[in-house]
Amino acid sequence: MNGILAKKLGMTQVFTEQGECVPVTVLEAGPCVVVCHKTEEKDGYTAVQIGFGLKKEQRANKAEIGHFKKADVAVREHLAEFDVADLESWPVGKEFGAADFADAKMVNVSGISKGHGFSGAIKRHGFHSGPRSHGTHNMREPGGTSAHSYPGRVFPGKRMPGQYGNKKVTVKHLQVVKVDGDRNLIFVRGAVPGPKNSIIVVRKD
Amino acid sequence: MSLNIEAIHNENVKSDIPAFRAGDTVTVNVKVIEGTKERIQPFKGVVIQHKNSGISKTITVRKMSGSVAVERIFPVNSPRIDSIVLDRAGKVRQSRIYYMRNLRGKAARIEEREA
């Protein structure tokens, strides 16, 4: 399978043999379980649905309980679908974890970035702030947004205040530093979007 | 799902580092590679400051090499650090003794502390 669900544990650092210090994000990837198959005949595409993170049955609704009962696995908190080459090698109920990523050099990770709410242009786009003194009222204003009667409009995509963060973000080509198959840990170099304990989709690059 | 980041943090923290603080004289044994051979190079000086904690802890060590002062920053938990030996405990009041940089000769002496 080319992907897995993971929980972001946080950042730390590891040393290489040469003494180089590498900043890493620790992802707890797995244990995941195959919950159902999506087939060409029934769904129009081929994929494997996996579950991650146990959930109390009393917290699940009947539809969820029924879905997991069909696969004969415990109720999971998070579900995701991934493409596979052949469905036979990923039977329903199969458990897997970070060890699958032992041979991966690079990964792409997706997560929901930290939400900053409705933010101004300074925080959101890194605009400069105006002068604070000498009677000015232009302190955190975004400035002009367009030209004059030509073009007579604001161009689409103009950077303005608005919702910042809490949005799906994908970071590509993160180097895999270490994989701990026993504890289902993947150490990727650099930062990963989202707060600690958020759910991350890890895909092989 | 009982893992937390602090536990992973502390896994590679060295446990054989002696307790020392600013003002103490230590010898840091650094592994250096010369050509294909590896040897240990000692660096003896006064600890000026500690920075950070856990895996990312670093110390700054200052020594006088002839008339030239040399300061080196060591990541304590780096595998390139063979060992750290406490030679002499010094009595200072600040935890970061930057004022040592302005002192020369007899003024740069540090009173001994009973360890």
C-alpha cells in the first residue's frame, strides 16, 4: 500500500553517526487495519479502506458499528482509502503498521494545518505593518488592493484578510530518517502541518 | 497509543554525563576523524553556559589557548562526544558567566566550590 494514517506526536531531534543534528517529526503510524475493499464492479474504482485509532463502541453510531462488524474488526476512529495494485494481498482484517514504510526514502504528508481564525494581512500573508506613531491610522491595514478606473476591479487572488489555517496542507518530499516498526513510529525530517495529536495521511513519494 | 513525545525525546539522552554547572572546569573528549583514523581530542575549559535541556542540551566551554580565547559549543548528547569529565567545581553566582569574556589573567580566576 502506498499510504497509511498516522498521529503526529511532535518534534524532536536525532543525531546521525557523523554527529549531525537532524530535526524530525515523530509520527505514530498504525496499527492500521483493512476495513473494506472498494471494487470496480461495485464502486467504480479499486481501493482499500483502512481504519486507525480505536474508538469505544458506545461512541459509535449503528451505521459505524455495522460497517466494522462486517469486516469483523474493532471500531476505529479514522478511516481513509488508498490505491493498491492488487486487492488479494490486502485482505479485510489485515493489520499493518509503520514497518511497511521501512524501505521508503521520501514521503508526502497531508494534515489539517493549525487554525489561526480570521487573520489580518500581516499575520496571514506577512505584509509589513504601517507606522504606529505620528498620528497615523494605518497601523495594521492591508494597504491598497488595486489600481484606478482601469482595471476598475480587484484582481482575483489578491491577498487579503481572511481565514488562516485549519485547511488541508500537503508537504511533499519529506525525507524518512528512521522507521521503528515495533512501536509503529516514522521519523520524518522537518515539520509536518497541524498540531500535535492530529491525524496525518502519509504517502510514499 | 500511550507514546508521548517526551519519552521519545529522552531515549537518546546520555545518562553518564556528570552533574556540572557554569563556572566548573570540564574536559570534553571529542571524537575527531583524521583521514581514516578516529581519535579522541580533549577540550578543557570553563563552562560558560548551559542551553536547552534533554536531547537538545548544549554547553559552551571557554578556554585560553595561549593568549587567544577559544569558545566551543558542544551538543552534549551528540555521538561525537565521547565523554565529559568534571575537573574542578567553580564557585560563581550567575548561571551564564559571560563576564568571563571581559576578564584576563588573574582576574579571570574562579574560586573553587566544594562539590
